[in-house]
Amino acid sequence: DAKTTQPTSMDCAEGRAANLPCNHSTISGNEYVYWYRQIHSQGPQYIIHGLKNNETNEMASLIITEDRKSSTLILPHATLRDTAVYYCIVRVAMRGAQKLVFGQGTRLTINP
Amino acid sequence: DTGVSQNPRHKITKRGQNVTFRCDPISEHNRLYWYRQTLGQGPEFLTYFQNEAQLEKSRLLSDRFSAERPKGSFSTLEIQRTEQGDSAMYLCASSATGSNYGYTFGSGTRLTVV
């Protein structure tokens, strides 16, 4: 019951900006968009999250469209270590909390 | 506190044996989650604890699976009578009530059933 769709794979040249799109057309008004990434054989790592406004931190920027139906994660200067699977997630409500429901993600390959 | 710790990192077991995994969350986090991840797939939610109470269980969690968090700190996940289909990475995560910063995941326990 993942609420997001992402391309299966993308490539980007080292040093360039990597732009990863995500569609979440059924998102509700108070639901956040989260991005995680998973490097081979490690647990998922939190990158960034947002509700309506664009967000930036030391890892990435998140651009959310005005209608909130899609977003883009931007890695401004991709390095080889950014090669990973990137997951765009909208949390799903459950008793007492909200859970992260992962889709298949986008496999991003940074090429030298 | 260095994050979410999971032990063991790898476990190989024979079909039919019981296995137990342990997760130590970040100390100030009262919420704890278990996920399972098979090759090429995203992590799938298994169960969730708030303090010591198990509040949500996925239908993926068959009768052979049981999770506990007896004192609201560490948690264990036991699989009885393991089957080859149980081979997967088992991930634990924790979070704090009221935080919007998502979960912090451990590095997982990779189970291989032979």
C-alpha cells in the first residue's frame, strides 16, 4: 500500500546534480513526504522530509510542487558514494503512530 | 549512544530451527519497529511497539513469529521452525513520540535458512 511511484533506476555523472522524481498524487493535506536511501547491505538512512515548503539540509534539497502531488529530491553535487536505492515515502497512519511504507525505490548509479 | 544496534549481523540456520534477533534502539526513543527486506524489494513493515506495548502487527507476521519488548527498551524477534522463505534482512528502527524526523534504522540482521 505504498502511496508513491518512482522510476526504477537512474544514472548521473559524478559532480553533477542528481534529480530524483516522485509522484504522490493521493497524498493528504497533513501527510509528510520522506526520503531515505539505502546503500548495499546497510539499513535505510534518513535524508530529508517536508510538508509543503521546499527544504534543504546538508545532504539534499527537497522540492515539493504547489499541489503536493509530486516532489523531487536533489543531490547537488553527486559523488560515487551517493550510489544507492532512494525511497520516497508518505507515512501511513496506524494505531498511536505512523508507519513508513516503502515502495521499490529508485536505484541511482553515479558514474565517474 | 551510537544509534540502533542489531545483533547478530548475520545468522545461518537450518530449516526447522528457532532463531532470535535482538535490537537495541536509541535510548530516548520510545517507539520501535521491525521490518523485513528480501532481495530487490523495499523493507516491509512487520510490527511496532510503543514502550512495551505491541500496538500493530502486519499480516506478514505469521504465528511462527513473535516479538517482545519487555521493559520498553531492547526488543527481540523470534522465528520458530524457520523455513527457507524466512531468509531475509530483518531491520529494526526506532523513533521518538512527536518527532517528525522519521525513523533511525539499524544495520539489520541477515538471516539465511539452509
